[in-house]
Amino acid sequence: MTGFTVGKEHFEVDGRPVRLLSGALHYFRIHEEHWAHRLGMLRAMGLNCVETYVPWNLHEPEPGRFHEVGALGRFLDAAHAAGLWAIVRPGPYICAEWENGGLPHWLTGPLGARVRTRDPEFLGAVGRWYGELLPLVAEREFGRGGPVIMVQVENEYGSYGTDQVYLERLTELTRAGGITVPLFTSDGPEEHMLTGGMVPGLLATVNFGSGAGAAFETLRRYRPEGPLMCMEFWCGWFEHWGGKPVVRDPADAAGALREVLEAGASVNVYMAHGGTNFAGWAGANRAGELNGGALEPDVTSYDYDAPIDEAGRATEKFRLFREVFAEYQEGPLPEIPQAPPVLAAPVAAEFTGWAPLAAVLETLGGPESEWVLPPTFEELGVDRGLVRYRVDIPGPRVPQRLTLAGLRDLAVVYVDGVRAGAGALSDGAPALAEPVAGPASVEIWVESLARINYGPHLGESKGITGGVLHERQFLHGVRARGLRLDAFDDAEAVARIPYGAVPRGLSEESSKGSPEGSPDGGRERGLFRASFTVAGAGDARLSLPSWTRGFVWVNGFCLGRYWSAGPQESLYVPGPVLREGANELWVLELDAAGDSRVRLS
């Protein structure tokens, strides 16, 4: 038999047994000009294959409007040029610590828990998406001269549901899209996960970070035949804002990797190179039992403590993995590619203008609309970004507690134009510390810190989901206006924002961002513009040591979210984003501006 096939014991190419030594590398988390380098690093580590997810929400931001789907095709072509096979995992759900697990907000909003089921509306949307995506994959299959050897059906479905009809129909949609290479599923090595996620007739693989023997033993109880493969060998882990740094000892990870290979199995290192959650695409988890606790948003870096770090450099883990993989390759491994250039010398940004958040919303935001109760982000068409809610308290009435019921993420509240407090990262009912009298005008800015990417809360709505209450009374007649993060992709629109003088403090080594007596009480928010000059462009890190929380753009490219909560202290700047000579910087501060110490190094 010719081509790539799944045998009873091994993967086979033209009838010859092969072992897949793969590494996860997400094209959407790496600047395209760095793809070739990162793929070369995989080869140098001793791998013969690359694996990638495909984020649906990135490529279909609105129903029927597709964006840069061809990027996957270009990446697969780059993998082929690098001499690597490719495994594609199109979802439709991908997890991946990615916003909403890759599902579009415009679909999860109305469907809720009906996503990832046989629901006709969900499958109809998947069918339209697959019709756009899968032909790009099919024409690059191994049997047609391309690198693609396998395609996944769903992703860790056994951790979510039991709808076997859905999995069967998704398999049919995948084949209908032209895919002829072997299909597979991947799940945790637990009985309920395997029984919920496996599809009859398809290869089943397992995901874990250690304990290969026990994991494969469990798999064999359900699949006595077929190649063994760890589809996600977790060599590191991700981090949450406000949490502690997460690292895994390189020797421990290498020992667990060796155990996988000594079992005769194939492996996909997750992540071989993590990259970056540019443009606010990081996902979030919920803590606690059944993932029902507080929101835990992921940091911008997806370094993952991987063997190839966020900037594409080899680590000690890389060296040890390379030694392990060398034992399973014929002949010497390729030389390690030279690292991309780095910024020749540190530079400081000089601030030139500022616009308050209300002016930014006026220029870039959607229309203001009136609702009986606060609308969700989904109802306003906002995926990543923020929403301003406005509502009036009637009066006269004595001071009472003001509550934001069902608040998700973070809120900053103004009463009669004066900052009154901030909400919490919870599903509870955060109340302002001080009671509020009526009549009063209330303005509430809610910022999305990312949608859940894993667990039963997947697809939950964002915003104030339970209403604004004064004492126990609902306040009706809410006016709402959204600001999408991708509105900043329009540089001409950003230039039309009415900028004024930079608030006092940004030209001094001071953390006070505005004059005393301002509505923000010295905690100025808004869009700050700056410029800097580069001689010797290359990869860099951008730090804002006294700023609080927001987003940064360099020459119109969104580096992602910064937050003083840590543990991440700086943002990765890909060298191709920088220009020799003059460069432009935008800082969208959503809480409290810092001083002039914004530097690249």
C-alpha cells in the first residue's frame, strides 16, 4: 500500500514502518517571517513532523466573513519546504489556551451549551467553515505531494461531552471537505474521556505529561490495535495573570519523553515552541471544582516553558530533548539554525499625545444602543475589547448599595463622572464599597479578560450578565456601546482620534498620570501615542514598569495585553515588526497610566 497509512502496530509510509516525532507549533502565534526559522529549529531538535491547531474565531470573525484562511496553506507549504510532515487539528474546538477555545463568539453567544453537539445550527456553521478551510488542507495531503499526513476530528471531546452522533457527523463533514488522510481523536488517558471522545474506526491517541506506561495501558484496554501515540506530551505549562511562574525541570521532562519513546510510541511535543498570544487572543480558565471558580486569564506569552522559547532560542530543555531524539534518527541531526537578530541597542519611547478613553470610544466604537437590561458582549458583537454601560439612578433617594450582578472580568465605575471603584474577576455580584444616592448617572466600563477555553463554562457570555441593581432594585434603560480591539487595525481611524496634550507625569519620573482633581483621581486612562527611533532592528522586549493594564501596538501590530499583576513583566516584540528609523507606539491604558519609562531592549 502506498502513501501514509495507519497499520495495526505502526504508522507506515509506502508500507514501511515509521515513528512520528512531532512538535506542536502554532502558525497563528508566530510572526510569519519567523516560520522558516522555527520549523528549522524543530528539524534541529530531531523531529520529522509539525502539528498545528487552526483557530476558527481568528479566521471567521463574523458569520461568512473569512480572514486570512490562506495563512494555514502558507504555513503547510513552509513545513513542506523544511522537510517536515504535518498534522492538522482543525477543531472546530481547539482549546489551546486560546480565546473561547477557538469557537466564534457570534456562535457561542446564541447557542450556549448547544455548541459541540449535533445541534443543526452549530453543525451548519461548522459545515460552512470547513467548506472554506479543508480544501486548503486536502490539496496539501501527503498523497498529493504535500506534507499533511493526519487530520484530527474535534479535540479532547471526552473532556466535554458524550454526543457520539455529533462526532460521527463531524467525521462525515471532514471527509466531505476532501480529506482522505487518516483521521484521529485525542483525549486524556482516563476511561470517561476515552469513551466520550473516541470514534469507531478512527485512530485514538492520548494526551499527558508523564506516566506513559499507565496512559498507554488504559488506551490499550479500549484499542488493542493501532499505533501508540501521545498527541500532546506536555513538556511545560501555561501561566495566568496574577499567578506564579510555571516551569518544569528539563531533566524531568526529558525523562518522561524517553519513557514515551521506549514504549514504542510516537509523540507530539506540546509545545515544541509556544510563541505569543498577540492581539489579545489568550484564553482563560476557571479555578476550582468542575472549573466553576474565579476567572483565571492567561498571560500574553505562550512560552509554555517549551524547549524553544518565545523568541525562538534553544533552551536546556531543547538540548536534552535533542539528545533523546537523536537516538531515534538515522544519521546526524541538522545544525541548529542561527537565532534571528536582536535589537542593536535599547531605545526609549517619547510620548507625543493622549486621548481619553471616551474619545477613543467615540471614534472607534460601535453605535450606542438602548436596552432594558445590560446586553452581553456577544449581543453587541464584541469579541475582544470593552463595553461602556450607562444607566441612571432615579431619585431623590438615600444612599444604597450599587451592585453589578453577574459581572464577568473587570469593571471600572463612575458615578456622576467621578471614579467610584472597580469590580472583581468573578461570577458573583460585586458591589461598590460606598453606597450611592439618587438621582445619579452611572457609567460602567467592562473589559473582557478572555473567554473560557476549557471545561463546562466554555462559551459563556461576557459583560454584566445579571443586571445593575440599586439595593435589590434593577435599574432599567441601559445604554451600551462596544469597542472591539480589532478596531485599532484601522490605522487611519486611529489617526482621526482627537489627541491632546500628554497628561502631566508622562514627561516626568512620576506615576501620577493626571492633574489632581481629575475624574480619575490621578489614574488617567486612554490611548497614549509615542515614537521611538531604531538603528539595528531585531527581536526585542517591551517593558512598561509603572503602567497598570492594557494593550500595546508597535507600528500597528498588537503585541497583546500587559498587566502589572504579573508574572509576565515584558512583551515580546518580533523583529519584523520594527522599522529602521522612526517607529510608532500606541498604549491603550485601561486603569492607571504610568510614567515615561516605556522601553525596548
